[in-house]
Amino acid sequence: MYRRLQARSPFLLVGLGATLCAVAVSHHVTEFLAIPGSGGPLLALGLDGLPALGLTVAGYRLMGTDVKPQDRLSIVGWSLGGSTIVVGVMGATMFVRLFEGRSLAEPVFPLLVALEIGAIAGLVAGYYNTRARADERRARAVSEAMGFVNDLIRHDLRNDLTVIQGHARLLPTDDTDTDTSTHHSRTIETKATEALERLETTRAVADTLVGDPDVKPVDVAAITDRLATQLETVSGVTVRTDIDEAAVVSANVGLRSVLDNLLENAVEHNDANGPCVWVSVDDGPETVSVTIRDNGPGMSPEARSALIDHDGRKDRGGLSMVNTLVERYDGTLHVTTNEPRGTTVEVELPRARETASSQVTT
């Protein structure tokens, strides 16, 4: 509901402008009929009718821009706030005059002009304020992007290459144990392939962190199912899945790093006698939820708080990096305790619009 309000908020400006324009026309037509041959009502209509028409056009054009929905709502809020302040001041002066026993000559016209000027001034101020904040976010994201990408490579590839190295050392020096040799060879091949795939996602991750991701339909169910299968094969940990057949979200290939980190984190610190991970993907009407639960040692409230409020942290690897990527996809990350033991991480992402299956990334 709130997302719809953000996306459709410019209609408030369109409605406000159209209403004010109608009021102005109705008011001044009545005046013109009462004062035949006078050009005053026509001039007054130009003074309060044109700004009202401008508000209508501005709201319509705001719908067609690439301004983010939350920024559209902010701009509309500035406009409505500006009109409220100016009309409030004008109304207060009129109230004082009435309180003093003075008469008011035609209050509608000055109130209309005040409301429209306040709305336009607020619209302009809100637009440039939004642009300034967007530029600030973009500049901050650019300065952090290289650090994030560096953390991504160090965190992900270091883990993969460590596994590759460990299994390579376990390979028998002769051909007597073919089963063991085959197992380790397949593990090395799998992890090496994953390392190469991570390199392919680096650019998408960098673009996402900068704040201008090239999003497209991505089947998170297919990706999650494939990663869960790989995790169980390589780690030996039991992975139980409840995944919908298809769940398409708006993201890019960087989403793979999000899911991969969450799954590996569920296994990496799991000290249970029978380590287990539960993975589910729920395709809802407006959002898709990916939930990963484990029976490990759990995460302290302080650690969860530091994860979500990650601004200014020096350690941007692991789940903190995941949280940043999820935010760039307009999603949310929730971390709670998995009773009786372990951690539950839920990622909620906006569902993609209906699209052809050939256009969906898996």
C-alpha cells in the first residue's frame, strides 16, 4: 500500500492543480457575469488560473520522470507543505483583520494565489532538495563502491579458494583410491566454477552499490534451489527446502551473491551436532520472501543491530554487505532468533511484473 502511495503521489498534485483551476474559473466567471465589460476578472483568472494549470502539468510530468517513488512522495510533500504554510500565514492575517472588525474584500482570490504560489515554491524546493540528497547518496555510494567490491572479492573468493586448496591437498598421490579422488575433484571443479561466477557478478554488484542498478526479472526460486543443492553437496550439511516453482523479482545477477552469502553463513558457524539449514521461497502477490533458518549458535542482539545499522562500519563483508545489496533492490532484511536454537534471516524483495519466461534470468 505504501509503495503504491509513493508511486502515485504525483496524482495529488494533478488533482490539486485541477481543483484550484476549476475553482478559479468558476469564481471569475461569476465575477465577469456580475461586472460586464470588465477585464479585471480575466486578469485575475490569469494570475490564479495559470499557476493552478502549471501545478497540474508539473504533477503529470513528475509521473513520467525517473525520480524514485519515495522521492516523488517527498516532492509532493514539500509542495503541499509550502501551500499549507503560505495559506496559513495569509489566513492568519485575514483572521486578525476580522478580529479587529475590519471588512474583507473578496478573500477567495488572494487565498487562491497564496495557495498556488506556496505549492509551486514547495514543489521547486522539494525537487532540488531531492536532487541534492540523491547526488549526496550517489557520491557516497561511489566512494564506497570500490571498498564493497573489494570486500566482496576478498570475502567470497577467499572462502572458495580456501576450500579448493584444502581439497587439493587431500587428493591422493596415487590412483588407488578412485572414489576419494573423484569426490575431491568434483568439489574442486564446483568451487572453481563458483569462483568464476562470482567474478561475473562483480560488475552487477558494483553498479547496484553505486545506486544505478540495471534491474531485470530474476527467478530467485531457481537460483536459491541451485545454491541450496550445491551447499548440501559440498558441505555435507542437511539442507531442507520448501521453494515455490518460480518466484520472479526485480534485481540483477548480484542477487546470487546475496543468497550465496546467506546460505554459507548458515553453515560456516554452525556448531550443532546435526547441522541443518531450512530454506524457503514464498511467492506473494506483491513481494517474494526468502527465508533461511539454521540451528547454529545464533546471533546476539548487538550483532543483529550492528548488521542492520551498518553505516560507518569498517567491516562491510558478509551479512552487512548483503543488507546493503538488499536495500539497493528496494528490499528489506530481517534477522531474528530461530527457536529453540539458531538464526532466521528473511529477505523480502519486490515482485517483478509479469514477463515472458525467456526474459527471466535464472
